[in-house]
Amino acid sequence: MEVNTTYSIEDIRQFGLFEGAANRENAKVFIKGDKVYFFETIDNEHLRLYTIINKKSFFL
């Protein structure tokens, strides 16, 4: 997955990412292994990946 690229919800699930809790209304968090992926909501079907961080940093 590439930062600043738009993905459909189905694309994200096909990469094996699982949705996590997010505190922001216009953002979604997905987790896979030791990485946390942050997406901005574009519309009901599409999200833009804007950053990827290590899972340990996310839970600090």
C-alpha cells in the first residue's frame, strides 16, 4: 500500500487489514501485524491512506 493513494474498503480488506477504533469522525484506523494504517474518509466507499506507523507507537 502507498501513502497518499485512494483505496476502496474492499481493497483494504483484501490486503488483510482489520478496522480498529478511531477517535476522529473523518478518519479510520486499520491494523495488520505490527503496522497501523490511518485513512481519511473520501466518501462512503473510498479512503485515502495518509500514514503508516508501528503498532507500539500507536498504543503509547
